Amino acid sequence: MNTPMIDCTAAAPGTFRPPRLALLAGLAMMLAIASSPPASAQPSGTIEVTAGGAVNEGSTLSLRVTLSVEPASDVVIKAENSNPSALSVSPSTITLTTGTNGTWNTGRNFQFRGLQDDDSDDATVIVTLSIESGGFTATNDNKPLTFSVQDDDPGLALSDAPLTINEGGSGTFKVKLKKAPSGDVTVALTAAGDLTLGDASLTFTTSNWNVDQTVAVTAGQDSDYDDDTERISLSASGGGYDNVSASASVTVTDDDTPSGNIEVTPAGPLTIAEGASGTLMVRLSAAPKSDVTVTLAKTNDDVTLSGATLSNSALT
């Protein structure tokens, strides 16, 4: 059986030398402690990147990402996309390396590409950048970038719509094309209800397709007391815009004041025995536009009145 041996060396009288094995172990422990920085020493800074922006369908936007300070170790940054059907992100992660020749301050690129779809609407997409791993604490972790994916399909762009106008009054909204046409485009306008339009059609050319044209709308009077919601239809033809359509909603605020009577039941005198009570039912003959207060008065002090409130009608 082998017995472990400790190497000891005789020393001069009055001195003591520790065992070499214990000395080496203690030295190794001190070196290990010295080479391991505390967790609080991990660098803290920000993810540096320019803001998002507009991306056309079928086009690509490149954004470079860096760190504000050098990390303690290589850092992996991931990109999370709120609408992958409208915008693609490549790659899904980038690695920023540390050191003299590292990429932490020169950066790596994310590529953002607008994806084609069948509609003519623009899309808003939020991409969030965050630290997935590495020796870096980002004070702006989960940094959001906002992208507008610009649709390249033919379409009609309406502004100042939907529209609200008073009965008998007028208002306007604007129309332009979303994409340059191949030739002249005619936009036919049709109004429903009591609406009257200033123009029956608009014409856009290859030179003024992106310039707003104004449509005047007038609301006619009617005999009812109700607000109305009507619709204006727009239909395009020519210049690659055949079968492209849009609509504008118009709310017409009625200006008529209802008229009618206060109806009381029973219609004749109410007979009540002395000391007893009776009830009168009160209502309006036509619906009001706002709350109506009916005031009760008496001609004899021997009669006591208590008011009634109709909570979800126009009579209080």
C-alpha cells in the first residue's frame, strides 16, 4: 500500500518552512480569486442603432448595430419581429465580438425587407432588439424600432376622411394615388343619401398622381331628427388602376328640433281619496334629441308631489 508523502526540508534552528504542497495550493487559490471579476464588473451601456424607417415592398433597408462600450465577452443580439408577414429580418441574431479587432464598436448589420402582399395598405411593424447572451448589460434592452412598410400596389390614398358635417353644411376630403400610374387615371365619385358632391370625377396624370385633389361634400336637409351616416364610393380606371376602389364615410349631424306634446295618463282629472295617493304617467309624443325636463306644479297646498325620473329615456 502506497502512503502519500509530503516533501519537507530541514530548516535552520528556530525557523519553519510550510509544506510545499500546501503553499502551491494556497497560491493557486489566490490566483483564481484575482482572475475572476465580480458580477458587478460586467460592462453596462446601450445598444446603438439608428431609428427604423420606411421600407418599400420588395426593397431592403440595412441598419448597423454597435455597443456603446466594450463588453466583457462576445454579445449575441436578437431581433424579434411583430409582423413577419409584412417585414423579414435577416439574420435573426448577430454577434458583436470583444477585443482589439472586435466588432462591438464597428458593428454588424440587420437586413429588413418589405414583403409583397395583395392589398394596397401600408403596414407598421415593430422590431425589438435585445441581448440574448454575453458579457454586457444593456440599459436600453428590448429596444423597439418602428418600420413603415410602404405598399407598392395601386391604391387611392384618402385624407381628412371619415368626414363629419352638419345637415345643410359642407366639408371636404382629399384624394391622391398611392403609386405612379402608367397613364391618365379617372376616379369616379358616387354619393349616397342626401349628399351632393362638387365633382363627379377626378383625373390624375403621370405628373400629378401624388398631389392631393379636394372633393367638396354638401349634406342636404331631411325631415327626420336623426343623424345619418352615408358613404361616398370612389372607383378608378385607366393607367393600371382598373378595378381599384375606396370609400369615405360621412356622418351628417341633424339640425332639426323635434316637436310634439307632453302626454299625461290619465288624460282627465285624477281622483284621489283624502289621505290616499295616485299616479300620473308622463311621456313625450316624439323622441327628443337631448334630455327634456318636465316641471310639475300644484295649485293646492293639500296636495304633495313627488317627481319621477326615467333613467334611460329623455324625460326627467
